[in-house]
Amino acid sequence: MNGKTRDWLWIIVGGYLTYTGVQLVMDVMNQKPEGYIGFVVAGVLFAVFGIGLIVYAIRNMTKPVEETPEEEELDEELSSDEDMQQEIDEIEAQDAGQTGTQSAELTGAQSQDEEESGE
């Protein structure tokens, strides 16, 4: 579950707890059963906890996302891989240039050998 999904879930749960707490307090105040103070306290705690969850989730959603050290290491590895690939490409280009030069030298040497043996 990613962060956004979790935050939305916290908002829904917080809303449910707040609604349940407020309804509990309203029902208890209308009926006033024996020991209603405990129910009122429980309802208030539900509502406060629910509001806290909503506020926490909204703050998580609005704060900027910081890269974790793992993500930074991955970015460094990717950039070093790109650097390494550039070096490989440069070496291959140099090898291709040298191979062409070596081929020309070998061809020239072979033609000299043939001329000497033909004479």
C-alpha cells in the first residue's frame, strides 16, 4: 500500500471514528442512561482520536516527499551506470578507430611483403 492510499484510508477511518463518537455523545445526552458520563467520555475520545487521524493524514499528504537514503543510493548507482556506459562506448569507439588503423597497417605490411617476395 503506497502513502496516498494509506493517507486516504486514515482519513476515512478518522471520519468514521469522529462520526461514531459524536453520535454516541448525542444519543447518550438524549437518553441520559445511568452511568452516561462514561459513554460521553468514550464518545469524546473517539471523536478526538478520529479528528487526530484526519489531521495527521492531511499533513502527510501536504508535506513534500523526501527521498530516502535507499532512493538516493539507487539514483547514484544509475548515474554511475550511465557514466560507466559512456566510458565503455568511448573505449569501443577508440578500439574501432585503432582496429581500422591496425587493419590498414597490416594491409600495407602484407602488400610490402608481397612486393618483396614478388621481386
